[in-house]
Amino acid sequence: MASKYFPDGTRILIEVDLKPMQGTRFQPTGFPDLGHATYRTADGTEMLLVESAQSVANRLETVCWDADAADLAEPLRGLPYIRVVTPDGEVLTNSLLEAHRINSPYILEGADKTILTMLSKELGSDDEGAIDVKKLANTLSRYDVNALLHGVFLAKRDLAGGRYRLPRALSGFIEARNVGVAASGGVKNDRVNPSGDTKSGFGNVPFHRDEYTAGTITAFFNLDLAQIRGYRLPDPLGALLSTLALWKIVAFLESGLRLRTACDLEVAGAIRVTRPQGFQLPRRADLETELGTLIKAASRAKLFSDPAVTDVKFKPGKVKSKKSAKDDSEE
């Protein structure tokens, strides 16, 4: 099934200039034992990583979820995903919101082996032999299409020794150029006992913080069309993935740019599509109309699990620690 939102070429590359919604300062992401990620380009330009690829991936998934309805955002309803519930039916989490998606311990490590058994049956569990990416992609598409965009690493030794993985087809990051430090600070005041034991949470506690200014802040997005075509999915899944990816980007730019308390950004200027030449980022309403058509077509072709939402039961506090293949790769 053809789609104008699944163009020829190997990539869709998008750049978007951003600015603080108020003032000039912003707070970038920080990393344990590292702090803020500053660096220099070859010409000496001072740069700053405002938002990492991992964080942007999480935010692109978050815009898909309607917390008030406890369901997918309305334009995405009908897409398959895995929901984790307690034996009493209380919803705990799902494969869109979990950090490792289908590889979440709440999905694979509980007493309910529905998904693990399905994966083992459909994919096989041989420790040797080449991984069939087409089979992996087609299997995952039935239970969580989003995993094909954001990557998955099935780090279970009883699933081909933990070798089933897909890299991200959709990635993004935000960086700032010509940055300067805006040093500031404050005090946590204790109006009862200012000289109390600070180790126990009492007393006045001064602190410092570094925010930044920048000449430019730019968000970059990369959709790997070649990877999606390499999945060799039946129509209309290729077009659906591309359209879904573009919808995520637009939704994030419109509603997901409050990254932190002191990092509230907005789009500043026109959105630039640098590849393919002549392609323009569609309007959100147009993408939602196309998504509705593609989701219905895929459902009619029985390409999704039935029902689309697969429930897995999980009883909190009943999981024993197990060693599995190392799960620290860049998905």
C-alpha cells in the first residue's frame, strides 16, 4: 500500500531550531558522575548536549500515551501493544512506557509466560545460527509496532542466547551551539532550626546549579527508511511505521518540549527537512488521517494480534532475580 509519507531514499532527516519559552537560560540533561555533556567541535565551538538519544526516544514514546484515558493517544488506537496487569486486573505498565519495551522484566520475568512462550515458539531459541531479522520484525509488529521504531534487545539466554535485537529506526537528539554557563544557586531554608543536622535533612542547605545560554538550540531527527524496508514487512506496515514516526516527531514538537522544570522550549522558525530533497514534514491532522487509514488496513489484513492489546499478568514482589544476557546496549 503506497503512502506519500513513506518516500523513496534511505533517510528522512529533520532539523528544528528551538528556544527557551521564557528568558534565555535553560537546564540541559545531566549524567551520573559526569554532569552536563559539554564538548567542542573541531573549530573550537562550545557545544552542549541538551537531550540525549535515549531521552528523546522515551519522549517520542510518551506522546503516544493518553494518561487520562489509560490508553493510546486517540489517533493511534488500534495499534498493538502489551499491557501488564495484576491478577486483580489493575494496570501496572505497558510496553510503550517501559524502558526496555518488550524486554521489560514485568513482561518476561513474571509467572505469566505468555509473551516469552510466544517469542520462543515464533522465533526459536537456538544459541547458534544467523538471526532472521525479517522474522523478528514480523513477530514484533503483531504485538508492539512501536518496538520496530525504537529498537529492542531481547536479553534472554533462552531466546537465541540473548541475540535478538533491532536498532532504533527512529532516533533524535537536541544540542546547543555557542554555549555559555549561567551559574546560579539557592538555599533550602529551615525556618525552625537553620543550624540543624543537614545529613538528617534539617538546617539551611546552600546549593549551586549551572544553567546555560546558547546561540542556537537544535533538535535533530533521523528516520531510517532503509532499515524499515529491510524488515520486508507486508503492506501497509512499512508506510504505517513511517507515518507513525513522523506523527511522533510532530506531536513531540507541539506538546513535549517541557523537558525539565528549567528547560521549557518551543519551536523557533521553520522546520527543515534536509533529506530527501523536496520532502516536507506533514501537518499533524494530515498524519492522523493517514494513520487511521493505515491502522484499519493493517487490522483488516490481520497483521496485528487479536485483540490488539495483549495482557500479561504480573504479581508484584514475586519475581526472583535471574541472570540474563547483558542489557546495556544502545538499542
